[in-house]
Amino acid sequence: MTRRSCAIYATGIVCAHLLIVGIALVVAQVFQTMIHSRLKKEITLTEKSQVFEGWKNPPPPVYMEYYFFNVTNPEVFLAGGKAAVKQIGPYTYREYRPRENVTFLENGTKIYALNPKTFVFVPEKSAGDPEVDIIRTVNIPFVAVMNELNSYSFFLRTVVSMYMNSLGIEVFMTRTVHEVLWGFKDPLLTKIHSMKPEVDEHFGLMWKKNGTHEGEFVFHTGEENYMDFGKIDTWNGLRKMSWWSSNQSNMINGTDGAVFHPLINRNELLYIFAADLCRSIHLAYVKDVEVKGIQAYRFAPPSDVLMSPKNNPTNAGFCVPAGDCLGTGVLKVSVCREGAPIVVSFPHFYQADPKYINAVDGLSPNKEEHETYLDLQPTTGVPIRACKRAQLNIILKRIQGFPTMLLIVTLASNFPLLIVGMGVILLFVLVVLFCRNRQKKVGAAPCFSGLECSINPQLPWFDKCVLPTDISSQSK
């Protein structure tokens, strides 16, 4: 065979291979395009879609595990020293959260729903009996009344302080876990109720929250645009809030955390509206992960979500009144908590200014136990594991007329009260959440040390992580 013939044969073989490769690439691209097109049509909140029933009646169990900070040295703190706390818990509750009154609107492009939540105690997953175990924590009704009186005359504050002293009402209270969570008849509120009947005489971090919902939601079904799948159109009839001091801060963005649009990419930000936080938050891509053999993208709130306005000017809108700002890592939510001096943070002030961490002994923030995250299957947008963690805190400050408070050195210490850990695919908050890592022999995916994960491998719907619950003060 001549050299020329060899060259011709070689060229022919190369061309044939290039043709095959080209055809394969075209077919693959066409096939991928077809799949993506089908996904955009199938993943909608319509009665015939595969995801609708799972959205309406979430199948995997959801657990709320509450942790509390027990104050071990109240006398030292009131004498001007540093408070010391010890975390106790969890006290675990099974949460049921079906969507009710589901109604399609505007030719199926929107859907109305309520999402009531019911909690049932699970003793085998708890560290103790909430009706027996006693904790010492900040007396929130006392602090709320004290702050309310700050705008009144010194004379009136002094008289009220003496009256509360005569009733034995102090800065710290000792109650059972059940009372602090689900409510008790408070002596101070009872006195106020007798003069102002509109004031509830009961107090509890979860008072009147068992069997109730967080408001009326209208969602986009994704029928018109797959990018709008699950996004909130209105909450309690509102498209934006009025609590905060800027239009951007008042926006209701994203979904409720139960679902996300398909075809998620690593470069986008995902938005969630958390009714218990009174605001929307965003999550950014962190890394690729694997959950029981399923490839997923991990998204988590970046540090700028609760960053001080000095470092992130867009957060200035969350300062109410305008200019009255706290430091990095905390969010004051008094505006939507009837004026109560409540501050939300991540557990143990994770990602917060060191001044908050150092103000209390017994805190040890770390990413593994205190980060909120969401693992999503990027093609379908289905959450396959989620850990939401938040902490409620109360602001203690000196107020003249209340002698016991004058000895407190830290003027605005965010005193941690209760941590709520909640593992769910339908994210939403309370107080400090830790995701328990009980990596069972059957292959349960790991979450975090001290908690248990439950994974549902059936796409397209969701898997979920069983998380712990609160130790501060709070609302999702």
C-alpha cells in the first residue's frame, strides 16, 4: 500500500470517529434538553404532578429537638459578674405539618394553603421528662415589662420595681421545661391582665403554637415559569412586610424551604422566607456532597446574612429604628414579637461577633454542630437533607429604677435562652438546632454529632434530616 493510500485511510478513520463523536454529543445534548424540558413541565404544584402529594402531605417524620441553657450562677451575674450556662436536652417532639385548605387560583398558576403544625412528645428520643425537669432561665415577662417601662418616669419605674419585688418576681425564673415551652400562668402578666384584659396572662416560648399555622400562603405553582416553582406570591395577603426600615429588607423572597425550582446551578443564591424570623434569607453554594449515593449541592447561609451593616450595608434595613443596629451575627426581631426584646442568632452565636460569645461562659460555637444547611439534588431541586439551626436570645440592659439590673456589667448582652434544632426538608425555625449524627448500620446519612438523620432516597420528593430544637427565645 502506497504512502498516499495510507494517508487516505487514516484520514477516513479519523473523520469517521469525529462523526461518531459529534453525533453522540448532539444526541446527548438533545437528550439532555429533552429531559430538562420535561422536568420543567413535570415539576409543578399541580394535582397530576409527581411532587404535589409529597408537598401537600410530607411523608418523612420531622422532629423538633429543644435544648435549653440552664443558668448556673444567677447571683454572680446579678452582682456584675459573667453569666455561666449549661446546655441541657434534647426534648424531642414529632412534628406533623400537613397543608390544609389547599386551593388552586388563577387557572392553576397559583395555590393557596395553610400549614398548621402539631407537636407530640417523643420520650425515647429525649434526655428527660419536660414536665419534671427544672431549668433556671431569664424571666422574659419581667424583662419585657421592664423594657416597656423604660420610656416612663423614674418614679413609676421605681414603684413598679418595688411591687414586683413584693411579689417575688425576679430577673431569673425557675420552671419546668414544659412550662417554659408550652406556657404557664405568669403572676406578673396576670396582674397586668386584670388591668388590661387584652394582655394574655400566660407565657411560653411555644404558647398557642401547637396546632396553629404561621399564616396564609399563596405560592406559584411553576406552571407559567419553572423558576417560580414553589415561590411565595403572598403571605397573609402581603407581597412585602412593613416591619423593617428599607424596601429591600421588607421583601418576601423565595420559597418556604419545602421545594425549589429544578436545574439548580452552583452560582445562584437560593431564597427562603422564614416567617418565624420575620424576614427572607439567602443561601449560597458551599460544596458538592453525597447523600446515600445521591449527588447533591450543599447550600448554607453565608456570613453576610447576619453581618453588621458596617460591613454589609444592605443589612441596615434590619435596624429598627433606623440606625439602631446590633453587631454581626444577631438579628433583633422585636418589631414582629410585640416589642419583646428578642434577638435571633445561630446556635452558640456561631458566626457572630466574639463579644457576644465571650459575654457568657458555656458557649462553644462550631460549624459542624451549629451551621444551617440544605442539600439539594440539583436536577430536580428536591431537598434530600436539611438542618435548620437557630437560637433565641433576650436583651438585658441597665434600666434605672430597677436596682437588680444596675449591677449588670454588660449593657446589651444577648442572653441565650433556648436552642431549637429542627431537621426537616420543609425548613423552618425556632431556637437552636443541632443535627444529630446517628449513622446507623442500615446506612442512614450522617448529619451532626448528637442527632439523628433520616433519609428518604426516593426522588422526586425529599429526604430529611432529624434535627434538635431550641435553647433561647424565638417564633419558622
